[in-house]
Amino acid sequence: MDDIVRQAMAKWPNVPHCYGWLGLDARGNWYMRDDRTQAAGAFPQAKGSLLRHEKLVDFIQRNYGHDAEGQWYFQNGPQRVYVELEITPLVWRLGPGDRVATHAGAEARPRACLVDELGRLYLDSELGFGLVHTQDIGLAAEMIEHGVWQPEDVCSAELPARFGYVTSPAQRRADAAAAK
């Protein structure tokens, strides 16, 4: 986390959290979701505006994490901006040899490989759980063919509970409010 973010959190500790305004798609792209986009529907059906500003994307990715309930967020100064996930909180990129990194560039060592009923490939690591980027499936196939990874069959609907992440913190918040 950036020092400037830590300082803002200490200076303004009671800033309310933000829900529904930021989304992460299955290719590791970030989307800003204004009021109109949110009114048009849930993410990813209504994605919003693709963030293209490199420094803003880098700032988001450096300050991206999760809470104890498995909700992923971007710490924007003193405010937590909870992220709507298309599929998983991380998108894995593969490189030469056995390089595996998150969409933000953090390197990891996979400890499990899974494939769902739609043929999507996932990896679990010490950094968290994520989908392998579609452009890297060829490299992933080589890892499987060489016996480095042994894919386990899994039902995609079971992944959030099994790996402890929330795909829509905004919906979870709305459901909790409705239950009161």
C-alpha cells in the first residue's frame, strides 16, 4: 500500500466505504461505474468506462486487497472502494518458464490448478485465487502437459465459497440491508 494512502487513512479514519463504482473483468481490466451504469445493471452486464490512464490503473493495483470477509477493494486514500468482480479477484498472466503473475504484476507460485464446466482454468496461490487470462491458455496447457499442474474439476458456482471471495460486495450489502 502506498504511504500516502496510509497517511490519509490515519488522518480520516471514518470515511464511508464505496460500493458498486469499480469493476474488474475476466481479463484484468478495471472499469469505473458511475450512477447511470449502476442503474443499467450489475457488473459485468453493465461494465462502465474502461480505465486507460496507466498511472491511475497502477495506483489502483498497488492498493488492491481484501478484507476478512473476502470482499476485494481498492484503498483510495481513506476510502475503501469495493470491487465488483466478473469472475475472480485475480487474473493470472503466464510468462516464460514457469512465471505466474497477477494482473497487477505480483509474482506467485500456484498451489492448485482447477478447471470448471466451461473449460475456464484457475490457479490458487498464496496471493489468492484467480482465472488464467485467455491469452495465456496455450502456456497453461504446456504446464499441464509437462505435469507441472494437475487440474482438478470444479463447478464454477462453488468457487467463491470455496476460495473465500465475494463477487459483488454491492449486492451483498443490499441483501444485508434488505434482511434487516
